[in-house]
Amino acid sequence: MNIEQLNAAIAEEFEIDVNDITPDASVKDTLELDSLSLLDLISVVHDVTGCTVKGTDVSHIATFAQLYEYIEQCS
Amino acid sequence: MEKDRIGWGYKLTKAYFRFAAYGIYYRAYHCLGRDNIPQPGTPVLVAMNHQNAFCDALGVLMSKDDRKWHFIARADAFDIHPLFGKFITWAGVLPAYRLQYQGEEALANNDETFRLSEEGLLKGNSILIFPEAGHQDKHWLGTFSYGYTRMAFQAAEKGNFEKEIFILPAANHYSEYTGMRQSMLIRFGTPVSIKPYYELYKTKPRTAQREVNKLVRSQIESMMLDIRDLDHYADIDFLRGCLHNADAPLPEQLEADKALVKRLQALQETDPSAYQEAMDNVKTYRLGLAAAGLEDRQIKENPNWFLTLLQALVLLALSPLALLALWPSVPAWYIPKHFSDKTGDIMLQSSIVLAANTLLLMPLFCVITFVVTTLLAGWEIGLFHAILMPFLCIFEHHYLNLFRTVRQAFRFLTGNSKDSLAALRSKIVSL
């Protein structure tokens, strides 16, 4: 998994500064996630990494570091 | 969503609910900023804070009679009972599916709700949506989901950005969330046109939505009571009750509450230790009252023996009517309360009591009363007794309130903590 590529894709999709995506940053707060944009995040992650994040698992993913770890395990 | 036609069935049902809600259940309904609601036929998405479940939507429904309102409500409302699901569909409610309630697989069902809502907006419908998604259990504005802005912009896009769509911020407020004969308030803000953001949306849709959301949220924040200090929420909520002018109408009380919260926020920022001391005093007073079985009213009003005994005599004189009014008051309250208690969500209580009585219980009680009383005393008395049903509930409510007042007055007069509590009170009312 190329973290920089993933972060760039997320930043572009969510129209945020890629520098806001740090390992310790909250996924929910940084991306202002709700039920609808969660599906967008799942779609971006799948397109870049091939990993399908389950929506119910996202509630256990607090930071971007945990998201990367989840994707690694998915691969 | 079909073009709206307001038939006689809809008008009569609405009139009946208006009588039930604002003639019987609530004591007062204040609707402010009604003139800010765009004319019927203008696409408008009302975005409102969400506190008291179905009662919030009812407040908007009753604000204007010149259109059929549409509502986005949580999808499990349709599962309460098939008939109820059909009824709210007919009334213009559409389901919203959420991850935490319906699961990930159900989220795709939102596509249909969005499609119907967007088409409805393009036809000029008025739709109410709650950006917080779930209702709160306190006077506090939660995080907004962007579903409402997405809906508005997607509708605009469907219409090739030719139609001007408005988001109308609105706020609600209640004297108390539960119990009969409270007051409620709906205030409409200034409509926010999303047309100036169409060009931005074409290239940066989320940024456009964020900009609009900021405008909408700031209006709602300014119109409602928003207590941000959750650590001291109970004390601040209690304090505002102590400072209320009981005779003032709810809009005036709301402004006073907002001013108090602003003063407290300023104190917290400029002098945190003084703020903490003030909150500690409020808490000590609040807990002291609870331990003495009293309310602030007794300390504030300082009841005397003469008045209290007079009130007790009034209770005695009215007791035969109070006994008569046990029917339907007891089942009208306790049957729906049993079901609302099972939900574990106190904020559903008013909605369930109101809806259950309006749709089922009170009509049933009226029929039973008419039949039984007619058999005993003739149809004229039976009819009179049946018509009296909802008003007997109001009477019983006030009777019980008077009973509580007298009971607490006796506690106050025979207790030995009133001086210390009065001293505490004098410290906090200066805030």
C-alpha cells in the first residue's frame, strides 16, 4: 500500500489539505464523516488499495494510522 | 414525489393534530419568523436542530397551512406498525437509513429518499430535515451531517442549476421536553440561497457544502439554547430555571437563557476559578434541594401556612372531580408511557404520548365513555362526557401539579433547611 497515494486520493475526494492527514489525526473529524461520506471513503480506499473497508469496522478506526493498519491486514 | 395536492383528508387530519397538540397537550405554541418561510412553490429545505423527536416536526407542520410539508425521518419509525408506516408515508414522511441503526447494507436505500426529495425540491416542495440526524437529549447542538447540503445541491444539479434552492435554518425550544402543558417554540431564520455556490459546487462540491453548512449552522446556533459546557450542563440547566420569570412567555425566557449562557461562557473564559465557584454553588444548592425534597420554587416563593392550607382545601373540594378525571387521565398517560419507557429514550416520551393518544387512545376512550355513560345516564350525558375527555386530562394535570405544590409547601414549612437553602439561592441568582 502506498500511503502517500492513498492520502492524496482521500485529500482530493474530500477537498482537504493533504497535510491535514497525519497518522494521529482523527479520520472522522478530519474528513467530517457521516453515513453518506463514509461510503465515499470506502470507495476511495477500494479504488486505491483494493481493500473493502466494512462500514461497521470504521467505528473502530479512530486515526489514520489505524486505517493504514486495517488496510494492511486487509491486503 | 408527486406534485402536492392538499386534500380535505390532509387538512382535517392536520386540524385534528393541531387541536390535540396545541389545544390539549401543549399549553402554548410560538412560531416566530413565519414570514421568512419562502412562498409555496419555492424549493426549500428546512434545516432544524433536533431535540424532541416527532414534536419538532409537528411544530414545523403547523407553521404554515399553504403547503404540504415533507419530512425526512429515521427509517425505523416506519417499523412501529404497518398502519403507522402507511400513515406517515401519506403524511409526507420519507425514511433516512443510518449506519448505526439499520446497518451498512441499508444505506443504499437512501438513494431512493434522495431521489424523491430532490425531485420534490425541483417541483417546489418544502422539506424538513434534521442535520444532526439523531435527536439530542439536551439543549445542545450536535455535529451536522452533510446529507442536507448534498440533497440541496444534487437537486440543483438535477435541474441543471437553473432553479434557485433555499435552505431555511430553523430552531426549536421547549420549556420542558416531557410532560403535558409545556410550551414550545419554533423560530425560522433567514433563508440561505445555495445559488451563489453553484459554480463552486461544480468543481469543489464538498467545499461548497461546507460553506453553506457554516452559514446554516451559525444561524441555528444563534436561535436556539446551546449549552456547550457539558461538564456543568445539569447545573447551568438548573440555574436558568431558577432565574426564569415564570410569567414570561417562552420566547422571552429563551432570550434570557441565551443571555445567561453567554454571561457564563464569558466568565469561564475570563475568570475560570470564579466560574467554577459559581458552578459549585449551583450544584450545592441543586443537591440540597433534592435532599430536602424541595424545588427552587419553594425557596423563591416562600409559601406561608395560610396559602398552603387554602390550597389544600381547594384540593379537597376538587377531589370528586379529580377522581372522575382519573378516567381517562391514567390510561392516557401510563399506556403510552409504558411503551416509551421500553425504548429507554426519555426524549421519545412526548412524541409517543401525543401520537398514541391522538391516533388511537383518546378516540377509543371517547367511544368507550360514550357507550358506558349513555347506558347509565342517557345519550346526552354520554356525549357530553365523551367530549369532556381531553379536558379532563388537562384538569387532572393541573390538579396533580397543585397536589405536588401543596405537598412540597408542607415539606418547606415543616423542614429546617430553608434558611441555608435561601442563603445559597441568594448567591446564585446574582449570576
